[in-house]
Amino acid sequence: MYKPSQTVEFNREGELLLYSCDNIKHSTIYFKYPYCLYDCLMPLSWYVFFVNPFFWSWQITLPFFYAANSLAWLPHAMYWKSLDKKIHRLLLLRGGKYVRLWT
């Protein structure tokens, strides 16, 4: 059985702070390797649409142009959204059976 070295004190809500961290301050935010490849689609789509090296019709190049330009930012947005899933605070509720997570 674990015996704490200090007196356990709960706050007014009946919670004890076990862990606290500023996620953005301690996280390295960068574009991970597979996600940065989607950025290559935008200049490639411009080249295929305007230069048309394969002599495709506009019915083929136009959907590729719009799809690449409108969906290339999506992996970056999903990565930024995943950053808020990290634990910001870990609180032990009174009684010790439940833990409250703040993300």
C-alpha cells in the first residue's frame, strides 16, 4: 500500500491535482513526414492543369486540380486537432476511485 510523504489536501471541488502540463509549451509542433507529402499535390495539380504534359482533357485535369487544392490542407488540420487530445490536467477525485482528465 502506498503511503504519501505529505498530507493529501483536496481543493473545494474535492479534487487533488496529480499532474499538470502546458501541452503547447512542451510539445514540438512540426509537420510529420507522411503529412507533408500532401503539400506536393498543390504545385503538381497546378502543373498538370495549366501545362497539361499528358494532353488530358479538361474533364480529367479539372477534378484533380480542385481535389488536390481543396484536400491538401486536411492532414495538417487533423494533426493540429490531435494536439488538443493531450492531457492538460490529471485530477484525483475525492474517494480515490475516479480520475478527472482535462484535455
